[in-house]
Amino acid sequence: MGAPPTPVTAGVPLRPGPGVPPADRALTRPRRRLLAAAAALVALAAVGAGSLLDLRTPTPRPADAPAGDFSATRAYEDVQVIAARSHVAGSPANDQVRTHIEQQMRGLGLETEVQDTVAPEAGQLSGAAGGATVARVRNVVARLPGTDPTGRVFLVAHYDSVQTGPGGNDDAAGTSAILEVARALSTGPRPRNDIVFVLTDAEEACLCGASAFAASHPLAADGGVVLNLEARGSTGPVIMFETSKNNAKLVDVFGRAAPHPVGTSFAVEIYRALPNDTDFTAFLDQKFVGLNSAYIDGGAIYHTPLDTPAAMDRSSLQQHGDNALGLAREFGRTDLTDLRSGYDATYFPVPGGLVRYPGWLVLPLALLAVLAVAALAWLTRRSGRASTGRLAAGFGLALVPIVVAPVAAQLLWLAITAIRPGYAELLDPYRPIWYRLAVLALATTILFTWYALVRRRVGPAALAVGGLAWLALLGVLLAVAVPGGAYLTTLPALAGALGGLVALRTRQTGPWPVVAVTAAAAVGVVILLPTVVLLFPALGMAMGGVAALVAVLLGLTALPVVDLLHPQAGGQRGLVALRARRLAALPAAAAALAAVVLAGVGLAVDRFDAAHPAPTHLMYALDAGTGQARWLSHETDPQPWTDGYVDGVASVADDFPGIGGDDLRAGPAEAANLPAPKLDVLTDSGSGGERTLRLRLTPQRAVRTATLHVDTSTATVLRAEVAGRSVPVEPRTGRWGFGLVFHAPPPEGVEVTLTLRPIGAQVALRAMDASDGLDGVPGFRPRPPAVGIVGSHTSEMLAVARTYQI
């Protein structure tokens, strides 16, 4: 039976109940605690289930779906053609994919062309390793003319794949979705605005196809709205993770027109801060506006031979296409003359839609949350539930789980990777669900253990206020530094403070205090639970500590509900107190046991096998001038298979500058009979202390890239052109202080013009080309079934280099 009620005036208790120290009073004191706890937990579980169910992907539509609908089944037929095999830019396989896309677009009656040009890279993906980067690209561009255009809408995806996989998801998903959207749009009434379908080349190499289109194609001259479709996994909800700046109007359209709008302003903030790029980057560089979307779960297969059509979750493809079609139609009829809002929106998914509000409200809301928590602290002290000292202690102690939980999650993953080292080479394990649940159980263990240890001394009310205070302060910090993420802590803190105030102003033994704190916790569940779920695939288990942190913040918003799992606070003595402490330890013990069991199940279930091979990385590099060859690997802790090729650490920056300057695992290799790229001098002239070399770099075999580097101890590079295009001259460290990288070089070679300031009589140049596949290399042993290829742009690379003195 609960403690007797306390006399109240206007809902505020004037004195503590008999035998219960004021510091140990909770925000709620229901007479039937177990019943109240059960009801609150069921309510929160229902809210959480609704939030997660809203992230589900839609059922794929059949091939006989209405003509105006998107059908994943129809689109999948294109996936099977596009991703039949690896089709890196410049390869015959990529030519076949391009031909298929052209035929499909022309068959729809769309104005279709191929943009064939040489373009520089966009973003920061590839230039850092080898130098200034360009590529020969062939983009497929088709247009559906509008009836009364106010601008253009561009649907963009790349049709090339990496060399290590067929790209069933990355990006046959985006390419096939655009083909199906084009079919759906072409069967109905024409839109008001032009719809331009851009299937880009050489995205995996350097974003060069998107760069060529955005910077030089006539259809891109006036800008427009870009909808970029990507994939970085094989399943999961499609997330709109990046926007152009001042996105409020764009986000409003997304929230209204996308049938399955999943996206957060927090993701946009994080992505802007990371050194990641997609084709969308090239359009942003040219002042386009738009949205970037991808599905990202199942990242273990990313850029590997396992990224086949069979690996695709067609429900994710259906969501990709539904959203792209809905947005294309909405932007197709919208006045596109002014889509910049002057500010970014804050937004996040909730069951049934997308909450969004102006970015200028972020800081006022954060400050309001601070004031609300301060008011709760004041009322908590005035009502006798906590002293000033205990409120201060609650605030200080609430920092403990915020710090300890993410650290513990990272330590857990370090232990798991020590047992299973191959995980270090994967974006995520093949079957990550068990490890994700283990991290959540670990965070729950830490929160419950902390609460059980400090609750009796500090008091439930003081701890609840302290937790909300940290959320409110984090909201202010985020509002200043990362405005799009401030809602994560501001809104739960504000809701928690308001719920606490209502609980303190109502009769403590009645149901309404429990209803108030449960409703407040539900706000935290709606906002933070989907964030936790989406953070795991976004960041991978290697950064599982971030998800653990958000899980603890969710727990802090629900502390008054967590308190209902514990016996009545205060007043216990002797055996009663001992029994209370034992009961309080049960939730923490159960969570700890769950964490251990879940991690163990993960290790038992997610073993490397033929269907889920251990990732390995291997390259072969030959110096055709000296006849010396080496095996090279990026693996820091080589797998047993890789260990058979490498036996130490070495730097290859002087011998193979096109590979990069990082230290690699290396081992001796038998020299293959392979020719180096040929370097011919077309003209050699000089005046005014400058020397101009016009050269032709010609691969002597089928290759993916060709590079040329200048020894800056023999000459200083003043200007450079590749295929008639000027490229930046950015000095690099080391011997080869200037470099050029050309992706998809044509068989006839690449013309390079260098204007130099000679230092000596001769200029030293290092030419290298790279192809894919090691099967024909002497000494190479095919991988066993349980050994796979890591998703890397240098996996399976075969490089041949030679130094020329001119």
C-alpha cells in the first residue's frame, strides 16, 4: 500500500508525508506502483512500436501495377541487366549498361543524348591520393519537356559500379528507379516543368560525370532542383540525408509529396560535416538546390562482389521509387523560381508524417526548455521533494551514464573485433541486429545500475530534474553548433519539464502524475528511438557508442517512469530496505544478462562463411623499369589469407605515388611480364626560363586509371592541362610533388601538357596504370570460399609503373 496522501494547497504539497524524507520523494507516488509501471511501460512500448513501424518499407508492387504507379518488380528487371557484372567506368561492360539505358529512354519517346566529354573530379574523393583527377565520362541525359516551365527538375543516379562488385544496389537501385519513374511520368499528363533524367558516369571514380553535367551541359545552365538517388547497403528505409542550404521550402515539399518521408535535419548536419561525397556534391558546387536520398542498412556488402541484384531488398527499391515519383510530380507542377527559404528547417519523422518547423525557432525553443527545467527544479525544491544540494548532486551524477554508456559501447566493440578481427574491414557486420541489441542492453544496464546506486541517496526527483537539465543544456549547445540536431534534446527536455510540472501540480496518489510523466516520456520515445535505430546503420558498429549515447538520453527522459520499477522511495529500514535494494537491482541485472547473451549470440550467428566471407584487401604493384614487384595490402591486422602475401610494413610513395603515401603491408612478389604505360614526347619547347612538354600517356593494356607524376626535385610544375582542360597545380608532399590521375583513359591515350621551370637538365616523370583482377598474376592463389574482397577502390588492383627521364 502506498504512503498516505500529503495535504495540498492549489495542487502543491506543503509538507512531506510522515516517515518519508523530502529528498527521497519522487515526481509520482501512485498507490499501486506495479500497476502504474505496467501501464506506463505498455503505453511507451506501443508508442515506440508505432514509431518503428512507421520506418517500415512498403510492399513491392507487382509488374501489373497501374501504369502511373511505381513498380519495384518492373524496376528490378532493369536491375538485373544493369548489375549483371561489374561495370567500372570505361569498361566494355559499362558500355553495355549505357546502351541499355539509352534504349529504355528512347523507347519511352524521351529526348535522349549521351554527353561524351572529359571532366574534372567533384568533391574530395580521389584527388588526395594521386593528384589532380579527371575522367572520360559518358552521361546519358533524357528530357521530358514541360508544358509551361518555370525551371527544371533533375533526377540523378550513377550507372557505373566499382571494380570489386556489380553494383546491384549501388547504384543499379537509383538507375532502375529513374528508368521506372521516367516510364510512369511518360504515360501520364506532361508536367508543367521540364523533367531531366541524368544517369551519370564515373561517380565511383571521382564524381566526374556529375561534375561534367552540372558544370557544362546546356540543360544545367540555369540550375534547378536535383533529386539524387543512392544506396550504401542492401535494405532498410530510404533516408533523405542531405539537402542544399536554406532548405525549408524543399523540406516542406518533401514532407507533403514523398509517400514515405524519412529524413532528419540532424542527418543533414552530420553529413555536411563529414568528408563524404556523392553526385549531389557536384550539383551543390554549381548552386543547384535539391535533396539526396539513399537506403543504408546492410552495409556489409557495400562495394563488394556480394552487391548483386539478389541481395537487394525490393521493398527499399519500392520506397526509393515511390518517393522519387511523388517528388518529381510535385516539383514538376511547382513554381521553381524561388525555392530558397533564407533558413534551414528542423525536421524529423513521426508516425504518419514529418514534423518540421523553421530553423529560427531552434534557439528560442532551446532556451525555453532551459527555463522549463529551471521551473521544475524550483517547484521540486519548493514542494519538498529535493533540496538545493540534492538537485545539484542529481545534475552532477546524471552526467555519469551520459559518459559511461558510449565509452562502454566502444569497449564492447573493441572486444568483439578482437575476437573477430575481420569486422574492422566492414562497414557493419553481416548480421548486425544482435550486436545492436547488445549495445542497447549495455546502455540500459549502465542507466539502471547508476539509478539503483544513487536513487536512495539523492532521490528520484533530483535525478529526474538533473537528467532533464543535461538534455536542456545539450539542446542549447546543439542549437549554437549543430542547429539541425537540437530537437533531439530540446523537445524531450521541454516535454519532460512540462510533464514534471503537471505531475507536481496534481494529486500525487492519483493517476494523473503517472499519465503526465508517461506522456512526456512518449515525446522522447517518438523523437529518440527512431534516431537510435537509424544511427546504427548510418555510422556502423564501430561508432555504436553514438547510438548508446542517444539511448541513454532517451532513458533520462523517462526516469520518472523508470522509477516506477523500483520500490517506494524513502522510509525503509532493515530487511525492508534490503529487499527494496535487491528489487531495484533486478532491472539492471536483467539488462546486463541480456547484453552478454546478445553479444554471444552475435558472435555465434555472424560467422564468416562462403555466403558471408571474411573481407581481405590485396594489390599487386610492378616496377617495369627495375623488374621488382610487391604484394600490398591496406589491412592493419592481416587476415590469415592475406598474411600469406605480406610480411611487413612499407611505404610505396616513392615507387608508386598513384597508390598514395600511407604505409601498407607489403611482401615480395614474382615479376609479371606486363608493359608499363608508354610516355611519348609530342613537342618540347621553352622560353623565358620555362619548358613546355606536350606528352601522350598511352596504356599498353586494358586499364581503369592512368597516372603521371613529376619529380619536383627536377622541375617545378607551373601549369598543367589534360585533354585540353586546365587542371589545378597543387603541390604534394614527397618526391613526386605533382600528380595527375585519369580515369577511364581511352585506348589511344591521353594528351598532357606541362609547363615547367626546370631545375636540372632532365625531368623525371613516373607513369603508372592500374587494372582490376589478380587472377593472372604469378603466385596469386584464388581466395577460398570463406575469404572475400573488402569494399575498397584499390582492392584487386594491379599497378604497373615506370620512370621516364626527359
